[in-house]
Amino acid sequence: MATVIDNDTQSIVVGNGTDRIAIHLKQSATDTVQNQSQSLLVTSILIEIGDIEIQIRRSTKSKNEYRKENILSTSTQSPAITFHNGDQQKEPITEEKPNANPEYWDYSVIHGPRMWGKIFPHIQCKKFQSPIRIYTDQCEFDSQLVQRPFTFKFDENCCQTIENTGRSFQVTGKGSSRITGGPVVDEYQFLQFHMHWGANDLEGAEHVIDGVRLPGELHIVTWNTSKYKTPKAAAASDQFDGLMVFGILVKVVPSDNQEFAKFIDLLSNVTYKSEKININQATIALKNILPNDTQAYYTYKGSLTTPMCYESVCWIVFRETVGLSKRQFDQLRQLKYVCKGDHSTNGNISQNFRPVMPLNGRTVYRSF
């Protein structure tokens, strides 16, 4: 059992991998200075058993609001229950209102992954979405992947800026780069890298390998310069050769990762959404972020894991993991999804990963 405390919020997690129960608690708003006894309210309970997920969360309505509504009304909002089986979700029983922006999305209950299909209806028609669960013994070995090793060529200007997007950090640049080999025949160029993490050290990665979900996953996004004129055209093509995304799974280790520290230590300069800074030339060497063994990997045809969830990605998920210290993971969780000056919430980006999607008959290949 793990207990995680974040300001006035406490999480209790029992179990690990895909079989776990997470109970999220928050200090009661009725506590006052006169009332010294503090109480905790259960805000949500998430139960995961294999491919089945059940989420129960507390209603946000006051008692008075309930009294004003007809108890038999179908619009009454009771604690919402979401049943998730085989990654096919039933409608949550809720009447929460969406953000005024019809295309706004994030990782919350109202605008998060379970609701993206409502916000962007075209996503409901997609069948080859990412991330997925990968089981090594069910992957097909492809000898041609061994015969076409990856080659990475990055110059010093590939990483020029770091920005808080409100959903993660993002590192971009205009330096020349060239990636060839692997399951593709075209040439690809670096576009950006970002990362996904969870509220604790038991979740955060998007891909789940052999039943294990690690606490983080870094994505290096590249685009096909042989076939497309712009990155946007490559992404929107809905062709599986438009983008190639390299997924690097991240675990917790005792010591800081010195290569990752070169950009993680800069995050305090972009704490708030839309903050952006320039990076000195050669501060971040992309090649040093990659795992030592870049020739052992899983690959499959999938999608972006964020809206618009285009199915234009050749995924490369490296078998070898990299490590960050607990301190470095905590630095990631200090990033905020609100703009500077917004004190309505602590606004920390504590969970920014998409749940796994159905495989739907796709084959996952491996190079090892």
C-alpha cells in the first residue's frame, strides 16, 4: 500500500500493475479554525482489475441543490460511476457541464480521456488508437527490423525552446535531424519531445508492458519529410507513416538522471501554462536521452495519444527503460495547467496519461 500526499489531497493506492485500488481523499471544506478536528472526504475511488476499470466519485453538488431537484428526475447528479470493460466505456451517469470552449480538452473527469469522444466525435469512429497493452510473448518477431537498424543524426540546435503547454512540458527546435531505419523506409525529422506521468510512482506511463505500468513515459515525435510538406500535414494524413513516435518508458531510480536533469531543472522557469524559455545551444543532446539499446523495441500502427488522436503514427516503444529519481518526478508534478495569477486551484499537472485502448486485431511486432 502506498500513500501519496499533495497539499490538501491524499491518495491511498493498494496493489500495483493493472490490479489496484486508488482512493483519493481531500480535507473537508467545512473544517474551520474553531473546529480543530480535521476530516477527510473520499473524492473518488478507482478500481482496476485487468481490463476492467470502475470509477466512483463524489458529486460536486451541495445538499441544498439536491433538495431543489425532483428526486425522480433523470437529470439529478448522483455520485458518477464509470464502468470500463475491455477499454469500451459506457456513458458516465453525470450532468456536469463542459468548458465553454467546445474543443477544450485536458485530463480531468469532465474534459479528460473518457470524454474526448464527446468533445471530438470523430474519435469515436477510430479503431486503431494508442496507447495499448503490449505482451512480449504475443508479439511477432520481425527479422527485417534487425536488418534495418535505426540511425539517428541530431545537430546541436534540435532543442531550442521549452514550453509549458498546460498539459505537459514540450521541447522543440529547428535544428536539422535525420532518422532512418527500423520499420519505415522514409526519412523522418525531429519535431518535439514531451512526457507523461502520474500522481504517484505507480502510474503515469501510457503503454503497459507485460502487465506493468511504469510512472512515466517520454515521447520523441518525428515526422515524415519524404512524403509530407509540413508536420501538420503528416499528422492529419491519417496514414500510419505520417509520424514516428519513440516511446521511452521511465522508472524510479535512487539517483538523479543527469541527462534528463538538463531540461527537468529548467522546468521551474516554465511553471505556469504558456510560459516558454529559450535553451542554450547544445544544452540538451537528444541522442543522450535515448536508451543505450535503440535496436530492441516493439512497433505497431497507432495514433497520437492526445486530441485529435490522428491514426498516423508508427509507434516505436523501446524495451530498455530509463530512470528518474523521485525528486525529478516531483519536479514534473510541480508544473501547472493554469496561467500565472490564477489562484483558483493549485493547478498541478499530476496526471496526464491516456488509458490503454483496444488492440482491435492489430499485430505488435518486436525486433528482439
